[in-house]
Amino acid sequence: MLLDRIENFDIFRPKMDSSKEVLHAIATFEADISPAFPYVNAELGGWDYDQANQVLLLKLSDGKWITLHPQKIAIRGARDIEECHALLEWIKGQINNIYARRETITPRYVSQAGLKIMEILKLLPMTNCKLCGYPTCMAYAAALREGEVSLEACKPLWEEKYREKREKLEVYLQSFGWRALDEF
């Protein structure tokens, strides 16, 4: 087990605006979890992975973020103390499970933050039909990059005449480890 003991777990309100109804937390430990980062990035679709500085940022739903450092886990945007603890246990379990299976996982050194909205837009039908719930294909492309919407939301993209664009878009998104936020 790579990470089994948390030395310290501080939960606090954001210092810049202590009136916010969210909590942040920082867990520290002696183990170095950085060897797991490329595998966690591959499995959980890290939002940003800085290999040189050994930092992996995971974007979750509802404005929550988890940042992994070699000997620290930072949690941002939890609703309450219970959610802070639940998120810590979840990511601890993910790190250990993924690291135990690392021989079967292709590590990923790129991240979703590298996706370009204009590249996504080029591969959309450009109908501005609003069926996805966004006013334009550009707005949908931005939401898609952020993982806020699924690829399936673009109904025209699934028409046979757009199959080639869809397949290219799927390859492009997968090359950056893209996942919709609700896939966690």
C-alpha cells in the first residue's frame, strides 16, 4: 500500500473569503505518492499534470478540486467536514488501488488542460442548433473542454454525416485523458 497513514489533516474555510460556504483541507503524510501520479492521471483524467514539479490536479463535479503533491493532498470546495473526510478517503483509495494495478495501466503524462477549444470547435458540426443546451457550438466546445458536458449532448454529432468528425473528436479528447465530470 503506497499511502496508508495520514499524519495531519487540517480543514478550514478559504482565507480570502471566510464567509464562503465551502471548506478546504490539506492532508500531509510521510509517504511519497508521486510515483502514482502518471497512473492516477491516466485512470482519473487529471485536469492538469505538472510532471516536473510533481503536481496533479483533479477537477471533480460541483466545483471541487483535489491537488496531489508528493507528500500532501489538498482538497478544495467541500460542502462540509464529512465531505472533506469522504473525499480524502476516496482519493486515498484511488491512489492505492491504481498504484497496485500500475503494471496494467499505461501511464499518461499529458492532461486535459492542454485541450484547445478551437480544436474541439473544428470537429463539431457547427450547426448552433442549441440541442446540447448551449447557445452556440463555441459555448458547447468550451463546456466540453471543461468536462462540464458529455460528448453525447451534441445530437447532430451522432448523425452519420458527422461520423468522421465525431471519431476524430473522440481521439483528440482521449489523447488528453478527457472525461466528463460526472464520470467519477
